Amino acid sequence: MSETALKDKNGEHPFGDAGQLISLVIFLAVWASDSFFLHWSTFLARHIPLAIRLAILALTSLTAFLLFKSASSLIHFGEQQEHVYQSGAFRYVRHPVYFGTLLFYFGMSMATASLISLAVLAGIFFFYNSIARFEEKLLEDRFGEAYKIYKKRTGRWVHNIV
């Protein structure tokens, strides 16, 4: 892909948006069919109390919401980034929107104890990790040493890990 095409996407992976949408559709189809109709892998739901599963869903959903809210208060999607964001959720994780999405998927999987959904989530994680790496390379090229320092201080997914 040409440099001009990458600039037109505001530093995003060329298949990031489509891939995220496809991931959402696949995840929801697998999760809903396993959780509510086929019950291929939800046998653990009989052993894990519903209150615990719903508490996990509530915690992951709240965390995802806070990550989205914090990131969206700093970044105005479609606008060119002028500097390395290091406040709000970006203090703790380099990709708060992606991480929030993954947390939400995890919460949904745990709510119904769908092991197949967790397996699909593992595949989705690898996709998100690849688009995050791609975007980090673009940000490093754009912001240089400032982004390298930020990367050393902040984890891609969890603070100071990975």
C-alpha cells in the first residue's frame, strides 16, 4: 500500500475497520449460537454461578466503557493526531479502544461460559495485535523518539506488560 493511501487512512491498518467489523459479526454469531441454541461448549455454566458470570460481564463492560470514553475524549476520530497521547486511558494502555473491545468480548464469553467464543476471541486477539503493531510502527515513524519513550513506559495491552 502506498504512503499516500496510508495517510488517507489516518495511520490505521488498511484492513483494520473491515477486519474489526468481520470479527464482531463472527464473534456474535458463534457466541449467540453456542450460548443460546447449540450449547456445544457451555457446560461450565452449570458449575459457575450466574451471579459470578454476570459480575465478570459487568466489570469487563464497565472497564470497556471507561476505556472508550477516556480515549474518545482525547481523540477525535478522523482528525490527524498532532502529538503522542499519554493521558487518560493512554497512560495505561496504548490501544484503549481495541483493549476495551477485547474485554467486552471476553465478558460476553464468560457470561455464558462459551468456550468456543473464547477460542474465537483468541483469534480476534491475534488480529487486533497485528493491527496494533502496524499502527505503532506508523506512529513511531511519525513521532520518533517521543513514541519510543511512550512505548517503553506503557504496555500495548496491559500497563508495562507486553
